[in-house]
Amino acid sequence: MHEFAYGGTSLVSHFGPVRNPWRKDYITGGSSGGSAAALAAGLCFGALGTDTGGSIRLPASFCGIAGLKPTYGRVSLRGVLPLAWSLDHIGPMARSVADLAAILQAIAGYDEADATSVDKAVPDYGRALAERVRPFRLGVPREYASSLDPEVDSAFRDALVTLKGVSAGIQDISFPLASDDRTTIRAAEAWAYHVMTVAKTPDLYDPETLSRIRAGETIGAIAYIEAHRRMERVRREVATTFKNVDVLATPTVPFLPTPAAATPADDTPRIRNVAPFNLNGLPAVSIPCGFSSTGLPIGLQLVGPPWGEERLLAIAAAYEKATAWHNRRPAEGSA
């Protein structure tokens, strides 16, 4: 994975860059790029990922697999080396929605030893997938569907046509994109965790990772506290989005996977569509919705209300049933 989960390429790793099984000279996305690559290559049936700014959904999209970031507090963070406590999520990665549901069933639940864990009953996710999906209202945030690679745009439009056939209708909505608060919180909390190690052994960090961590050194207490308070308000208020829609649909990433040799370190464009749901804590899943003309995967992101994993997975499974993208596998020895 990307070192200390602090990056969206998985090129910076103790074991060297992670290679995308679809095109080995292309990135997997990150930070959970190793999990996504292992699944795409058929090395395992399921894996766990961490997601602080899209680190499950981004590599899921770039590697043509399924990945779920649950509601904040649904899965315990105990034992996980943190990047930013307030934004970190643990979730399943797999080659099908049914497998996501099975893994989530095993890992979801209250953990009194984890301060972020919420005591809320865990539904039967497998049964939800077995039942017929109730009609749902689909919202498409305009901000997330703009400035797309043409092939991503085409795949997303096709996905909406399929979703329309299993939904009660689609409507355009507005939903906030970027927020500096997420960047402030992530940087400050990452610095708080690493500050002692950076002081003692800075040479053990990759230079890029060290630079990212040190970006939090200059964030003052007031800026952090105010950003955290706004985040808490957003998490209380975001459920109102789902008064008129039941689920949101966006492209997972606005563009295709990029060649490793030409990939910039700045993750901002890559995580544009995924990072907002770490700040507001909503459950979000990425599933395959197409491939480029050169055989690179394209992901569809579906987002539900707080604690809405049960229905979110059922809708994702309905889309999966209506398409065959999740059945594609990389050719052995892909260039």
C-alpha cells in the first residue's frame, strides 16, 4: 500500500510501486493499491482497505473491483495505524458486491474499546441482497459529473441508463465538492500521530511521505478545532440530502488510471469525487461500470445516507446483476 496510507498512487511503498494488473505500467490508485491489485489479479477473494480520502474506492475504480467505505463508526478502527482518526474508515474490497456484503457482515459492529465506534445494530446484508430491490430515487450531483474524461463520461452515462431501469427515477441535485476542512483535519491529525517519530528518525520515511506529514506542522489549534466543529455539523446535517433522493451516483474518479511514469504526486484531482464522503462520513461503494478503449477500468460510485449500507449494497448488486463489467478479468501477463 501507499506508505502510511498517505497518498493516492501506491507508487510510494516499502516494497516498491504497486502495479496495476490491467496494465502493469499504470497506477493502481491508493492508498489500498495492494489490496485492489491482489483482487484484480485473482490472488485472493477479499481484502480490507483503509479510506481517509478515497483510499478504498480510488484503487477499486482503477483496478476494476468493488470497494465499500462504510458509514463512519460502522467498523472499528482499533488496531489500525491511523492516518487521521476523524476521517479514517475500514472497509471491504472484493470482486463482487455479494463478497463485499459477506466481509462487511464479519467486520461491522460496535467495539467499546474504540472511541470512534457507534453502538448500532448490524443488519443482515446478505438477506438484503437476496430480496428484490425496492424502487429508489437516484440523485446525480452535477458538480461530480463535470470535467470528466470523455470515456469516463460515456461509461457513467451508460450506467445511469442502466440504473434508471431499476430505479424510480433520476434527478440532478447539487452537493458540495471540495472542503478545505478535510485537508486541515487530515494534515493536523497525521502530524500529531507522527511527530515523535519524525523527530527521532526522519530518515526512515520516504521523502514524499515526510513532506506530506510535515505539512501539518504549521496548522494551529484554532484552525484545527474550527475545522473539526464544521465537520461535526456537516455530519449531523448531511442526512437531509436524502429527503428527496435515496442514493447518489457519481463517477468514482473523473479520469482513467494514469501511467506510473507520468503520474503527478498531487492527489487532489484523483480524489475529487471520493474525499467529500470521508468528511461527511457517508457510506459509499465503487463498482465497475465500464472499460476504456485501451482496456482500463472505470468505476461507478454510489453513496447512501448514514447507516444505509444495507440498501446501498442491494442497489449496487442490482446494477451488477444488470451488467457484466464485474466479470472481466485482466489477461495473464498484461502489458
